[in-house]
Amino acid sequence: MKNKKIYIGLILVVITVVILLLSFNSSSEEKPSQNTKQETEKKFQLTETNKKNEKNMEYLTEQTFKEKVFNYDVNTEWKYEGDMPCIVDFYADWCGPCKMISPILEELATEYDGKIKIYKVDTDKEQNLAAIFGIRSIPSLLFIPKEGTPQMAVGAMSKDGFVQAINEILLKQQ
């Protein structure tokens, strides 16, 4: 009789543990779907924001780079083809630091609209262009004043760093 009570007690404990484990699993399975919904909504909002800001940024191919920045097939010496200073962001979609600076560049494209242009070159799609400029690390940012020598910066920068470079290199403000 005493053994039977212990046996029933153990069975009740095991059943309770199983029920708790099953309820824990089902509640943890629900969370990803909630997170997925929130992540999807956030991505949609980011996409909508990007659409608004992308009008001030342009993605370049090798051909459009030659037309708008530098035609290295025709010119052996640097000759900027643009009508206002620019930044060329050599990036890749998988690059973490590139993703970090992308919203900063979008903000700057809006803030400096009409003063500078911001171009983006996907190094995975435009490998020849990346090779011509010796891009071995991304992000690589080419700051091109309207007149004068362009300057390359490698790695992520803060917004303050971008503002300083824009003012000193592109707009020649000290």
C-alpha cells in the first residue's frame, strides 16, 4: 500500500513535468511567430523609409559609374564627370558594417540634397569596378570633390565622421 502511494505519486510528478515541458515548448513556439510578424512589419517600415530616401541616392553599374563619376576607358588621369561633389560607397549586401552606415548615408543624402551626391556600388555585382579601384575591404568610401583629388576611406564611419569629411573634403569648409 505504501509502495503503491509512492508509485502513484511518482507518476503524478512525471505527468506534471511532462505537461509543464509541453506547455513551455508550445509557448516558445508561439514567440517566433510573434517575432516574425514584428520583424516583417519592421522590415516593411524600413523598406518604405528606404524608398523615400533612395531618391537621393543612386546605385551605379560599371557603365553608369563611367558616365557619372570617372570614365577610366577614356581618361588616364583623374577627371570627375559629375557636376557636384559625391561619395561613392563600395558595399555588399552581406556586409555588417555596410548595413550600419547605409541609414547614415540615406540621412546625409537628404540633408545634403543639392550639395552632394551619394552613389552606391555593389561590389558583388560590379566586381570589375571594385577590382579597378583595388577594393579589398568594405565598406570603402570614395570622397570625390568637384575639383581635386578624391580620397578613399575604408571601414564604417560615424555620422559625425561623415559630416566632417563632407565639409572638409567635398565642400572645402574648415
